[in-house]
Amino acid sequence: MKNKNCLSGLFVFGIIAGLSFPVSAETRQGDKEFISSDDSHIVYMGRISKTIPHTVRFTYPGVSIFANFEGTSLQMKVKPGSGAFMVEIDDNLPYRINFSENDSIQTLAEGLPEGLHSVRIMYAIEGYELKPAFKGFYLDNGCQLGEAPVLPERRIEFIGNSITCGYGVESENPKDPFTYDTENHFYTYAARTARALKAQHLVVARSGIGIYRNYAGPRSGSKDCMPAMYEQVLFTDSTELWNHALYTPDVVCINLGTNDISLNDYDMDLLTDGYRRFMKKLRSIYPKAKLVLLSGSMTDSKALSDLKKAMDTVADEMNKDGDKEVYRFDMSPQTGSLGMGASYHPSMRQQQKMASELTAYLKKLMKW
């Protein structure tokens, strides 16, 4: 520890009228200590790629960066145009930052009291188009990272579509189109449930993806549906496969099917078989994890009944075949009473309701 050598400053932390915000800092690295993203004191959660030296790449929402650091300020360096992150410094309220095409360095905090601080950074959006990459941190001159944070022992994996990604959650107008500005995984049922249960969570999700066909895909199925893409570290790169030994979940929550049935011209046999094949694949990867098939919250009427029937069929089959750790849970369909996000996706309040329901269910199931 080198606290005595760190720069001191007033407790500013970018707060005006009680509002926290990041401070841009493209030109203030002359007196800073650079810490590369491959430093052993930085801890990651989620699927990441380290094939490029000193660079951590990712595409799925929810990928998180954890570190303890000395000093009064913290800056973050990424590939320009990496998109949006949610940042938490110590026990302060989380805030959102965005790296546009001209941004590579931003100040996350300044004017902090001297001493050791913690930072938690979550990728808020889907990055398969932006191809984000984290380069490292800048600390005050003479300062260093503290001991590597220890993540919770409990582990959840969420496999899903736009609902899990957080599509439109920061919008209050269902007629709004998709934009990265209103997408935020931090406020989804998945991230909220993990926080409530004090668990790690790994996300494999993309808007429009399905269990056997993607949104508006052919009735016969899509070649790039979730089972076909599941093994990839980066959604856009088929050359690097994920090492499942790096993250063994206690429970896997699968929230798929909304896109498969969205246009009401789906094939029930193919839908059911899609679940059947994918669940058997997951069981082969995770022989001891509890597998939970979810519904919710954008489907209703006959489509919802058919979706539940397909999942019930597969869960019952696996239970009868001796796999007693396959479960079903239905989150409440949205009615509009809690508002709706962009393109009629779950609103902030609807996501919170889903999180409350799933948290209670998993707490009892997992005895957490």
C-alpha cells in the first residue's frame, strides 16, 4: 500500500445538487499511474476474451469489472465507441457513462477522500455491434490497486433475449424504437435478482434471439438461434469458444421463447424440440446445476399457453427420466399497469416486479 504517496483532494466526486455524474478527462494522464486490464488485482464477471494482450473484450450485457484502488480519483480507458457502462464507487449511487466514437478515457471519480476505495463497473448494453474493449485504469500518481475483490460464492447464469438484455427499460414510451440510450441491463430482473440474492451472475443474451428461431425468422428455424451461438465467448466471433470450467453456476435461468412465438406462425413441435435439445445440452455442461425454464413477461393468450406447454413438456420429460433438478417458473405477464418500455418491452417497474417474483422463487429453491 502506498497511500502516503497518493495525491489528496477535496471530496468532489462529481456531485452537483446531489446528482452523481462522470467527468470527462481526455487530456489528464500526465500525472497518472496506468494499470492494465490484465492486472491480477482486477476481477471480472461474465464472458470475456483475453486473446489480445492488455485488452479485455466482451459483447454480452452484464459483464462486470471489480477493483479496489488507492487515491482520490479513478479514470477508465476503453476502445473508443465501446458504449455504456454503469459505475458504482464505494457505497455511492450507481451512474451511467457512455463512450462515444471519440471517447477512450473518462473520469469515474475525483476528489475522493484519501485511502482505499472500491469500483464496480457493469456493461449496460449489447455490444455485438460496438465490440467493446476495456484497456485499464488510471490512478493518482504513486497509487496502486488494492487486493483483488472477492466475489460472492453464489452463482447464477441467465440465458435470454431482449428482456434479459434490458431493451428499452429506460424509456417510458412503448412507441419508442430501440436505442442503446434506453437499454440498460443493470435494471433488469436478472441483475436485480442477482443483487438481491448476493450472487454473481453471468449473462448470455441478445435481443431477437430464440430457442429454435429468432424474431421474424423462418418457421422452420434460424441457424443463429441461441443453441447455435451459446458456446461463443463473443457473440460475433465463432472462433473462440467459452471455457465452462471458468464459471460453474448453481442455477441456470433460461428465459427464451418470446421471439419464437411472437408472430404466431411457429411450429409447436420444433419449439418443443428446441427446448428439449438445448436443455439436454445444458445438462451435459452443468451436471449438478438446477435448470429453471422461465416465461415472462411479454407473451399472453394462446402464444403464452403454447410456450408454457412446450416448457412443461420438456421439464416433465427430464424429470421422468430421472433428472429432478429441472424446474419451471412463470413471471407475471405485463398488463401495462406498470408502464411499458420501448417497443412494448418491460418497463423499469415491470422489471422490478419480475425480479421480486424470481428472487422469492430462487431464494426458496436454492435455500438462499
